[in-house]
Amino acid sequence: MRGLDLKIRTYGWALVQVEDGSSSFAYTIGLVENYGHPKLIAVDVKPELQHALIKPLVDGIIERGRPPAGLLALGGLRCVEVHADNLVSEFFGSWANRYGHLPRPGQALQVVLPDEVYCECHAHAVRRLDLPGPLTAAPTHRPNRAERRRHGRNGPGGRAA
């Protein structure tokens, strides 16, 4: 937490990246208190792309008070308000640790990528925090044809019973 505090004091914000094997997400800390802008969160984006996705948006927030509209349009990106139902999810644990409470409505925006950046089997499974109700599970590996056949014949372990 000291390192995070130092980054926020130095740059006015920090990016926290989380990967748990089956999913990954990244979010900003410091935008609310230093720039009066909701935090940004990217869900189900490859860890190596998270910083490159969020940093230019934050640069626009620092310079103009909002993410650059041209950059959003060019990339087919959207920033959507996180629905109140989803403000209690695992995505906001560090927020609660830092601020002593969960974010309030209007304090978090999800950066949503266009469906075209995902493969056909995962585009429908990207978690959308702007929608009401409980979140669905993170997209998982979809078995290929051979795996589906093996599981169908021999059960999930792939071995004959």
C-alpha cells in the first residue's frame, strides 16, 4: 500500500492490475480525489494490454478532464458507468481498503472494448459491469472439438470409467 500511495502522490493516480489465472482486470486509483473523475476499470482484457489501454485515457482526463473522445471513437471504446449492483463485486476490494467504503454510483466507469477484439467464442462472455444483476463468471477456455468429444465419451476427466 505504501508503494501505491507513493505512485498516487507522485503521478496523481496509479494502475492496479489483477490476474487470478482465469481472469484479469485493471483499475485506476486516485482519479476521483485528484482529478474529480470516476475510476476506470478494464475487465477481461489481456494483462499485457491493460496499461496501453488505460494510460491514454487517463492522460486525457489529466489534460482535459475527460477521456479523449477521438481516441474512444478511433478504438471503438466506450466508458460506461458501473451499475450499482456491481459496485460490491471483487473488483472494488482495494477501493474499500483505501477509502474505507465501496465506490458510490458514478464513481467507476468500465472501459468496454468493441466485440471485434475478442474471438467469436468469447465476445459474448465479456463481463459487463454496467448491466444490473449479478456478474456472470469470467470467460473460460472453451474446449476444442477433440476435447469436447473426449469429455462426451469418457466424462470430464477424459478417462474411461
